[in-house]
Amino acid sequence: MNRRRFIYNSSIASLSVLGLNSCTQLFRDVKITILHSNDVHSQIEPFPVNHNRFPNRGGFARRANIFEGIRSVNPNTLIFDAGDIFQGTPYFNFFQGELELKLMKEMGYNAATIGNHEFDAGLDTLKKNILKTNFQFIISNYDFVNTELEGITTPYKIYRKEGVKIGVFGLGIELKGLVNPDLYKETKYYDPVEISYEMVKVLKNEKKCDLIICVSHLGHEYSSDKISDTKLAQLTSGIDLIIGGHTHTFLKEPLIIKNRNSDNVIINQVGSGGVYLGRIDFNFTNTNKSNTNSILEV
């Protein structure tokens, strides 16, 4: 079967509003909805009513309600987190990450990549929590051989929705100088660009995926030569969507830039604390390829 062509439709969803404005009449054939969060930092409950930036905003319960509403409209929905799930409230200090992963599993998250704060309680605790909650972490450029996480994570995952194959891989930031070596131990970090080439080769060329998503904790953009989501998109090819994290960047609408083959790459990141939820809709058709972008309030 030839690779299906798709139309991009993108939206950003605010957690402070629980309704869904349906635009299903715009779509034909198979619509794949991608929901994503990043840098939630253990914000289980909404921010306090006297918070200076996000009074009574966010919270896992509200996000769960949004997930339920969107999945009821489109069962072809996948949910990802771009890392730094942990650290920031007493919930992490007390539960050491178990509560966050348990709730995210129950909410319907398909997977997350590993952020630097996922190491804060150590590899042994992270392993115990992953096994206890059966939560899926996708990370491609960390090598956990000879550590507690060996064999616990996966470099990529393929999801199938009504005949559409979605390939997902994950990228983490360099840990040296950012995380205490005692916490990540013998974990090896590999160049994200080289790993992306390998993942695209596997997912696109060998596995024949129709859509390739990178869930990234590299950061959106830097003034230095440090690898970021924007640099990754420009230096690689074959990636359709980069879901970002780490820099707490809030994009009012997804950024679309050209990759090394002059094809479009969508990049999105939605701040921090779970106040916003990203939504990208991919519409797969048998017509010619075209691109449209829109913002839908939730």
C-alpha cells in the first residue's frame, strides 16, 4: 500500500475550558488526533486561586475530562507527554513519581519520553514506578545498558489506527552537567540527530509508517549551537511532528519549518504545569497533499 498523504490541521487546547468545538465536517477518511503535554512538574491539582499567573488553572482531573471528551468524538486519538513529569510539588516529594505515572496511565496517556527530572528519585525508584504502573516510556538516544532501566524503556513504538501506522520515537537532553551523575549512573547519551536518522530509517523505510512523531525533551530553541527541536527539524528529514518540552515554551500556534528536504515539520510545545494541552489533527486522504493550520479552543 502506498503511503497515504495527509493534511495538517493543528490546534492548542487550554485546560481552563472543558468544552470541545467539533469541526469533524472538515475532515475526510481517517483523522488521527494527537494530544500532548510537557513539563507538568507534578502539578496534580489546579494552581491556587491566588496564583499570579494561572489562578485555578490546570490539574490532572480537568485534563482527564478533556481527554475523555476528545476520545468520545474521535477514538483515533493518541496522547503523549514530552517529559519532566516529575518534580515541583509535594506530591513528588512524597510519592517519588508513582502517583503521576499511575494517574497518567488511568487518564489514557499512551507514552512519554524521559525528561531530566525523571531521574530525580534515581533509576531504581523510576524502574519500580514504571513496572508498578505499567507506564510506557519511549526514549531513543539514552542507552541504559548496565543500569536499572535496561530493557524497561523502548526506543520506538508503532500505533495502528484504522489502517494508519503511526511511528513514535523519543529524544532526551544531554544529562551531563544537568543531572547529578549519581542519579543517571552509566546511562549513555547519543547524538539526537544521528539517532533521528536511524529512527526514521526504521519507522519510515522498514516499518512503512504513514506518520512519524518525535516526542522530544531537547528544548525548543537556543542562542547557542545546542541541539534543539528547531535545529533537529532543519537537520533531519522524515519527521512529521516534533512534540517538545524542557524549555517551557508556549507556542500560541504550532511552528512549521522546512527540513533538509524542504518538507514541512510541525513543532509544538505548550508551556508548563499542565495549564495548556496541545492538539494536532492529521487528516489522511487519498487526494493530493495540502497543508492547513487552525487553532481550535477547547
